[in-house]
Amino acid sequence: MKVLSPVNKIQPQWWQKTLIASLLGFSLAYGIIGLFAWFGPGGIDAPTKVQFNMWLVCLLWLCIFSLSFMFKTARNALFYLGVANLASLLLFAVLRWSL
């Protein structure tokens, strides 16, 4: 069995990763659901989509939250989740104002 160096191991920065996953994961889930709500089938006025979006945001947030512990460090989690948040919100803004 190969022993990994400390650089290659997943660092146990639990408190930091939990805080980052809670805040940025939640906002990323809302960003993705916002894209789906506005630009998905039926648009924002679809009557049955409201309930589906409400439940989907919880499922998506928990998936992002649990997968964020796979980042090697809390700094990586902050960077990648931050970039994903900015990308989802920027994409939403571009699509929203271009249509």
C-alpha cells in the first residue's frame, strides 16, 4: 500500500468545509434552480414547476454539501464553489437580460 504525502491527502478541515458548503452550496443550488425555473420547460409561469423547484433545491443542496468534503482543502472548496456560484449567477444574468 502506497503512503500518500500530506500534500496529496484530503485535509480534515471540517469546520471550514462545513461553513463553505453550507453557504456557497446553498447559493449554488439556488443559482442552478433559478436557471431551471426561468429557462426550463414552461418558463417561470409553469404552474406545476413551483413545487418541483422547491423540493429540487433541497436535493441539489445536499448533494453539493456532501460532495464538498471531497475537496483536498477548504481553500479549494472556497475557490471552486465560489467560481461555480459566480458562473451560475453570471449565466443567469446574461440569459435573463438577453431575452
